[in-house]
Amino acid sequence: MESLACLNGELMPVDQARVPIWDRGFLFGDAVYEVFRLYEGRCWLEDSHVGRLRRSLESLEFAPFDCDALMERVYRTIRASGIGEGTLYVHITRGVAPRSHAFPEPPVPPTELIIVRVYDDAPTARKRASGVAVVTRPDLRWKRCDIKSTNLLANVLALQSAHRLGCEEAVLFGADGLVTEATHSSVIWVRGGRLEGTPEGTGILPGTTRGLILKLAEEIGIPFSGAELTVPELKAADEVFLVGTSTEILPVVTIDDAPVSGGRPGPVARRLQEAYRKAVAQWLTAKPA
């Protein structure tokens, strides 16, 4: 089984899943989503992902949503798929109603989509070993990037421009010239032995992997502080890396063709990669709650 969908509680092949044309997610991007990494059929960082999903739903004023029941359907889908190493995609829209900018009144049932897919980590593992190139692009996204909504067109355009140049990601910077994050990953850097990243706020997504990395850094004695810096300052950092659900910790070795960390992954990235793998291994050996 390569993938399996669960649409509004009904299991089906992914290519059979359909939503009506009046679905507000289709018409307005009136929807939120989460992506989980599966190890041995279990959702890694589940509490953090579910917590962020709840915050996104509440921030967009969705009707009360039972995330506990959602996760029961998630694990039913995982078991039915037979997939152990994979990704889980959860997508919730405000539902189906005649097209109108205002919320449906009375509220309509949300549309819920769950997709479980096989994930081959080998290509990304090679990139974690060698490091990747990125470019910088203006941040043209909306002003509530702390909400994980499906309004991703600005992200898509920036990433496509990076891929045209053979780069892995686009690192975004605001009108003030300060780095925010990348199109689908967080950006963390090292200066003077200290781990740094853009302070949390409405301008960046509160990354679940970023949160774990900061915890792991503290455990291995690497201090962290929030910092704001420009693109030239980022290029001058001792190390830069991307962190995300599937990328884990991906060292950056060039930014706009300028080498970072001598053009190879740095020692802090390597230490954090090792700590990350140990954290996953320890979690897998622990008995599920």
C-alpha cells in the first residue's frame, strides 16, 4: 500500500477521494493542515502537532472540533494502510456551503481529510549528510504565518524559483530586510557558539521540529536565543540549517551561491542530528501511552 485516504471518516484509495466544488477550502483556502512524520506506524511529536492544529482552528474561528476523535480516525487509517515509515497529512476545511465570503450561518460540518503515505527518507538522508544550497527571496505571505493555513501560494512561488536554480529551499526575508523562515521549514543558525532563530510571533510558524531542536540543544549544552538578522548577517553565520518534519536537520552549505560553514555541514548541525536520532530511537523503544 503506497497511500490511503480517510475522507470524512470513510476509508478509500487516495485517487477516489473527492470534495464538492463548494467546499470552502477549495474556494477560499479556508482550511488548516498538519503534516506528521510516521516512524513504525506512530506519529512523531504528536502532542505538538495536535496542539498546533487546535491553535490554528481556534485562530481561524472554526466551530469547536474534537481533535481526540480525529486522532482515533488517524490511527485507524494508519492501521488500515499498513504503512510504518511514512507521512500523515491532516486537512480540515470550514465545510461545504454556497460561495460567500462570510462564514456559513448556521455553521456547516467541516470537511476532514486524512492521508497516509509511504515516505522514503533515503534521498533526504543523503542531503543531511552533504548539506544543501538555498536562495533568499522576499517574504510575500500574509501576516498570520503563525497559523498553519492552506494559503501557500507565496510559499509555492518562492520554492519554485529556488528549484529552478537547483536549490533545496528559499529563505524568506521581510520588508525590513530581516530573515523570517523558509517556505516549508524553519531556519536556525549558529553564531559564536550560540544557536539562534527568529523570535516566535505572527511572522513565523511555531515549528514543532524547531521546538524539539531547541530542547535537544539545551540538553547537550548549546545555548539558544531569539535573534533578528539580515540576509548578509545570515550568510556570515558560522552555521545555518533548515529544520522540519521530514527534513529533520538539514545543513545549509551555500546561500545565494555564497558558502556557509566552509561549504560543508558544521559541527553543531552534526551534534544536533545525532541528538535527534537518539531522541527518535528512545521514543520508539518506549511503550506507547
